[in-house]
Amino acid sequence: MRNTSKPVYFSSEGKTGRVADAHREAPACRPRGESTQMRSSLRKSSLSLPGLAVAVALLVSAPVALATDAEPSRTEYAAAVEPICKKNSSANSRILKGVKGQVKSGKLVPAGGRFIRAAAALGKTVGQIARVPQPPADEAKLTKWIGYLKQEQAYLRKIGKFLKAGKKGRAQHEAVSLNRNNSRANNTVVGFGFHQCRIDSSRFL
């Protein structure tokens, strides 16, 4: 005959009861797949926060970067260099004021010193102009123009040296070359509508 009695245990008080291990309720738990998926989601969520912050920062800074890297137009370039030229024109007007009269009256040494000072001032101006961002389509033309400005500086220095040496004829010869050079410079950038950057050496020679 099959024994159908359920196992019993004796408590410390001597009472009988059902085996605890057989009927103890197991704690409720989530399926393994669901728990793993939840941990993975939390991990992804926590890792995505720094990435989101970086993305937002990039979006905010993007307009600034685009504005900084934007290529200047011809109008914008002219607006940037005209004040530089104006400053130099004002400086040379002061430096070379009355120099024609000095040359005519034979005061060649002081006149020569003035031309040398004007050449130095122009050299600084050319350096500033060369650092201004250029429209890509006009780079070749502007490089040629800046080359003429450097030649103008060289001619002014030569005129000054010849005058200081008492060689008025040589100085006049260099002055002719200077005027020719400056005309070429003006013709090179005629499409830019320059006013202050247009060279008018006849005011001093």
C-alpha cells in the first residue's frame, strides 16, 4: 500500500507541521531576460547623457563657427582695409607736408628724411593689409595689388636716400617709376571701389 501521508516535522514546542521547505513561497522575481534588458536600458540612458550634452554644445556653437569661417565678400574686404589705408594717408599727409617746397628750395636732406619716414609708415600699413582675410576669388588680384604697395614703399625709400645724398636727378627718376607703379596698383583693384586705398602720390611729388 502506497504511503500517502505528508512529511511532518517537530517544532521546538513539540507540535507537528508540514515540511517548511516543501511549501515555503519563493520570492517573486522577474524573468532573467527582462532584468537584463532593464539593466541595459539604464546603462544606455546614463551613458547617453554626456553625449547629449556634447551634441547640444556643438549645435549652440555651430552658428558661431560658421560665422567665423565665412568667406568675406569684396564689399566686406573693402570695408576692412579702407580704415587702414585712411590711417596711413593721414600719417603720410603729416609726414610729407611741405616736402615739395623743400625739394624746390634745395633742402634735400630734410626732404629725404621725410620720404624715408613715409616709407616706414607705409610698410606697417602693408603688413596690416596683408593680414586681412581676402575673398577667395580675388586672392590673385589682391596679392598683385599688395605687391605694388610693397614696391611703392621701396620707391619712397629710394627717393629719400637719393635726396639725402644730394642726388636730386636720381630721386626724380625714382619718382617717375613710383607714379607708374601706383597707377598699376590702382588699376588692379579698380573694381573694389576703393577711396582711401587709392594711391595719389601727386600730392607729395
